[in-house]
Amino acid sequence: MTINLVAAIAGKALDGLFARQTATAQNVANAGSDNFTPVRVSFEDALREAAALRPGDTQAAVSARVTGVQPGIDAPLPLDANTVRLDQEIATASETSARYAMLIGMLDRTMQIRQLAIKGG
């Protein structure tokens, strides 16, 4: 796996985490609203499947699959479970923030490797 593909996967994961953070903020903001249905965002399984190497794959084919992954809104919860659980939303926000920070750090190291390769030293 090349450094470009790793960066593309990380970038797509950041897109998914941004969508999840937005959904979490919407859930918290509407926690007291009547008939509000909380939403969840999923993308990890689709991204993992897209990045998986298959027999005969080229770098371009894997990159195209990764680029095509879009975060999805999960099916609404059953009607009797439409209440927002703030503890769950805070846990989701915390986990999302930690993953986001890890990916930013990884992309920073990727950029450092590229700069080192360009400078030659």
C-alpha cells in the first residue's frame, strides 16, 4: 500500500468522522424536541471493504473504490427508541474526536515523510 493510498483512506475516514460529528451535534441539539429521530453515521465497513486488496487490483482501482465511499445515515431506530440518549451521544462525540485526532496525526506524519523524501535527507 503506497503512502498516497494511505493518505486517501485517512482523508476519506476524516470525511466520515466529520459527518458523524455533525449528526451527533444534531442529535444533542434536538434532544428535547418532540418526534425527533436521532441519526447515526456509518462508513467504516464500506471504507474497509473498499480499501481491501483484491486479486488483480491496481493502485488506481483501490483508490477509485476508496474515493467512492460516502458516509451513510443508518436506518432510523424503532419508534419506541426515538429518544436521544445524551450519555451515548457524548460517548460517540468523544470517540469521534479521538479518532479524528489520531488520523490528523497520521496525516501529519505522512506529510513529514513526503517532505523528507523530497528534500532527500
